[in-house]
Amino acid sequence: MAEYLLFSTTFSFAKALLGVCFLLLMAVFPELVCQMAFATLLFFVRTTLTIVGLEDFSVSTA
């Protein structure tokens, strides 16, 4: 039980820290964060389309 509580607390703290870092980045470099989010989204879409077998219909990143 103690291990679960320790893991849960650590995980919650890590999520909160990640959220604070994201908000700080968003406040200082909003354009960079948006570009990174868009690039990550494109990567996931391309990966999903490749797995499904529809890579010919994916958006070109060039």
C-alpha cells in the first residue's frame, strides 16, 4: 500500500511539474510551443496512416 501511495504521489507531482513547465514555455515562447505541438500532431497522423497503410494520403511535411 505504501508503494502505491508513493508512486501515486510521485506521478501526480511529475504531472504537475510538467504542467507548470508547459505553462511557462507557453508564456515565454508561444510560437515555438505551437510549432512543436503541430509537428508532433503531424508525426502522430503520419505514423497512424503508415500503420493503417494509407501513407500515400498523408500530408507532405516538405
